[in-house]
Amino acid sequence: MPILTRKEEWDRCGLSNSAEVKKIAIVGLPNTGKSQVFNNLTGTYTLVANYPLTTVEIKKTECLINGQSYEVIDTPGLHCLYIHSEEELQVRDMIFSEKPDVIIQCIDANQLKQSLTLTADLLELEIPMVISLNAIDETAKKGIWIDSGGLSRALGIPVIESIAVNGIGTNQLKAAISKARIGKWSVKYGEIIDTGMSAIVPQLPEDVWFKQKAAVLLLLDDPFLADYLTKKYGVEKIAQLTEQVNRVKKQFRGNIAHTVNNTRIRWMDELAENTTRRQRIEPNQFATGFARLSRHPVFGIPILLMILFIMYLLVVNVANVIAGWMDQALWAPVEAKIDSFVTIGWLNEFLIGDYGILSLGLANAFLTIMPILSVFFIAFNILEDVGYIPNLCVLTKRIFDKLGLSGSAIMPLILGFGCKTMATLTTKSLKSKKERYIAIYLIAFAIPCAAQMALNMSILGRMGVRAFVIAFSTLVIVEIVAGVALNKILKEEERSDFLQELPAIRLPNPKAVIIKTYYRLWWFIKEAVPVFIYAAVAMFVIDKIGLLNATKNALEPVMTRFIGLPLEMVDALIMCMARHEAAAGMIIKLIESGKLNYVQCIIAVTITTMFVPCFANIVAMIKQLGAKRALSMAVIINASSFLIAGLLNWLLVGVFKL
């Protein structure tokens, strides 16, 4: 099937570029399938996983649905329109400022009652809505049946049953978008509150379209809405509104928030009770048992070590073998042909030399790195979709408490093992500046991202299990010491409460795992391979002009005498500034050529893991901390990595005589 441009699609559907583009906002509680629904509707791909905080920023894309052009908006998790975090404020501000034409609320069928809090808020906005009732297969296994037709009649909006991960219900959801309606909301809070809301509404500026919802939020003392209105309309216009809100509060003798919430809870309980039927079925003992054991303070550690060991074996015994075979079968013959045909010295070196665009660039990326990442990503994606990651957060809570971290700071650190950049962006949810600074520092410092973890396993696997244990134990100790030191140095602030949502342990969908692996590899090819080529060209140029040798001579006392590494490792550290994967590829080549011994291999992995984080992560650090603090942090991290590598060399060679 040929790929059409947007203009060709529009022309085929009888539309033009000037056709009205309507907006669809996909909202819902964390981990309810929003990003999967986004993928299903748009045909694009954004990362999905079985844990919250997968989506940390609003994402938009345009597509055609039933001949109509829509801008579809994927959003971070939202519990209600009374805001508790910056992520939720970001979503609410988008809804209030852009006024989407349709809202799709994703509801996990396992969390119907919890989701109805948000449903009530959205109904008050009087925007056409559709509900995507997801994971109905899981509720069926538990003996729970939700009457989607009854729910639809009660709310006055379409309710579509779906299994989003398999694409089931997508066509029905697309058809329902054109049938989206403003829902029914006839709940009364009592005469004084209802009359007070009617008096507040006329005081709101004319172009505020969410007047009914604004009146409720103002009576609830929403911490952000008054500031939002003041900034947009000025103090003078809002002063009279504030007076009216205060008059209503004085008239009501009880607690307005309690009255409103209790009224809503009764509505939610009644609706959930009327639309849910339960049958006694024994729960999945294995899933619940595994989840409980994986976060247990005694049994959780062996489970974690077992998972790491399995991933280590997969990388060493499968990925390394595939990479070695590909190098010998695919690259060696090509390299030999190029070497025989290209006789011009500088050109031969530019193509297949130590810094050749084909050898260091393409072959390194596709034949050395890609096989390792492929195997590791399959294993890592399975862990994500099973739902193990949130249970790991609970297991590690005691350690993070000692580092001055608690509450929502735990998930960003764990997510750092997937992608440091995304993990750094999730730290904006931390209310404490101290926690945010410590979390960002630890993410950038000694936590290897998924790609780097895979390559570290591949490198250390060539030296044996003991090398792997030494290197990763060093990184763990370094991370703990850094966290404890920062906790002592930085001023104490109020910390977040520990509230971790634990998704159900699920069997991973093989198709979803393969698709996610494909996209992660595609993103590597799209983002990293050009960097590999540019880095190879840059290394070739600075080598030819003598700058590389000058750098090596300047660093020779530190590199060879203090750290104990050959000067060729300078190349790897320079490549770290571009991509850590490129540096790992160079380390593998140094091992294969016999230039790194057992101890040097351990030190090489340790220093490159701690060395300057990737460019994307530095940008995320700047976004969260500001340029000055972020760049200062990067300098401190680099200096620390040299110091720790030197200390490790002294311990391994001078003390333990390895």
C-alpha cells in the first residue's frame, strides 16, 4: 500500500489544506492506555508501558479520522481538575486554553470508580465526550462485568469497550468520535452552593468558557486557578470575582470542599454500583504472589538479582554471539574488499581506518551495537509490560530514604534505567527542590540507561561474571555515597509522601513487545547512527590536524598513571560526549584487539558510565535546573568520574592485586 502525504490523503477524502482541524484531547488516570489509544488513532507511535509516568509531556499529531482532519493530543496522567502536580496543571491549562472539540477519557475497567472523579469534572466542562473503557479482558478474568450500555445511558455519552494493546475497539472509537456528545450532569450540591455558583458565573470574564467548572474550583480554593485568571485578565477584573467567591464561602457554615466531595462520592458509588456486576472467581495467584514477593524486603532482592542475571546471560550468550557472527560474516568481507580496491591512503583510512565512517560509524552502529540492543530491549520491554518496574520502586524505597529521596522521587530514578532523558523530565513532579536536584544528579551520574546497561553487560561479559559484579557494585556504592553526601550538604525541605500506583502484573503481549522493540531500535538508528558518522568524521579530522594527539599527551599522566587506562581510551571518552553507545563500541574493539586487560575493562565501563551524560539528557537537565546549575552539575560529574576511576584502579591493582 503506497504511503500518502497528508495533502494526498485530504484530496482523496475530498478535503483541502484549509479544512478545519478539530482537536481531540485524550485524558485519563495514569496508566490507563492513553498513549496506546493515541497510537491506535493516529498510526504513529509513542512509548507505552505498564507503569505510570510513561508520558511526561503533551504530544500532538494530526491525522484523518472518518474523513475529518483532527489534531490528536496525548497527555500525562490526570486524576481530576483540582490540581495536585505540575503535570496535571499542564494538562488542565491545555484543556482550558485550547478547548478541545472532543475529549476521549481513557478508563481502565479495573479502576472504574476511581476514574469517575475525573469523569465528573469533565462533564462539568460541557465538552463533547467519548469514554474508551479499556482492559475489559482483565475484568472478565476477575469475574467483573461492566455494563457499558448502562454507563453510556447514565452519562449521556458513547462508551466504547476496548482492549487497546490489541487494537480492539479502535474502529468503534473512531466511529464514536463523530457521535461525541455533551454529557449529563445534574448533580446538585445544595441550595447555598448552587445559588452561590450561579452568582459567581456572571462575574467571570466573558471569554472564559469553562464558567461552571471555574465556579466550583474557586469555591474549593484551587491553588492555581485564581493565579491563572489574575495573570490572564489582571488584578482589577478579578477583584470583584474574588469578593463574590468570599461572600458565598461566608454564607456556607460547613466545609464546602467536604460537601462537594461527599456529593460526588455518592454519585460515583451509585453509578459504579449500578453498572458493575461481580462473579466470584479465584484471583490469579501467581500474578499477585509474584508482585508481592518482588517488592518484599527479603525475597525482592533475589528476584531482582535473578532478573539481572538472566539479562546478563542473554546479552553475553546470545547478543555477543550474534554481534560476533555479523562482524565476521558481514563486515570482514566488505572491509577486505574496500581495503583492496581503495588504495589511496587517506581515503582508505577515512573509510575503514580507526576513525573511518564505515568502520567506526556504520559497522560499529549496525553490526556491533544493534544486535546487543535488540536482545536487551526485548528483555527490558517484557519487564516494562509485565508491570515489574513499580514493584521495584517499592522494593528500593528504604535505600532511597537514606539518600534524601522519597515519594514520587523513586519512580524517576528507576525510570533512569530505561531512558535518562525521560527520567530527568519526570522530576518536575517533585515539589521539593532538594529532592529534584538529588534525583537529577543521581540519574545523570552512575545510572546506566537501557542502551548503556546492555552494552556494559556485553563488555563485562567478555571478562566473566566477577567483572560484572565488581563494576556494577562500584556504581551502586558510588550512587549511594553521592546521594548521602548531597542529602547532608543540601538544605532540608519538605519531602513528598510515598504513593506508588501498582498496576496489575500482566502477561506481556508478544506483538506489543516486538513493536516497542522495533521503535526503540528505529529511534536508535534515526538519532544515534548519524551521530556515529559525525563523530567518526570529527575524530578523523582532529586526528589529522594533530589535536587528538595533543589531547592524549595532555591527559597522559591522568589516563595512564592515575586511572591505568591506555591512551586509546581518550577516544572513547570523547565519543561519550556524542553518544555513550559509540564509546561502548570503541571499548569492545579495544578488548578484541587486546588493548584492555581485565582490570582496565572494569575501569573503562565504570568511567564511561559516570562520564558526561548524553546531549539529550543535558538539555533535559537545563530545562529542569537552568543552564548554570545543569552545566555545573555536568562538570562536577566529570571530575568525580576521573577521581573515582583512579581510586578504583588503586584498589584493584594496588590493594587486591588483580
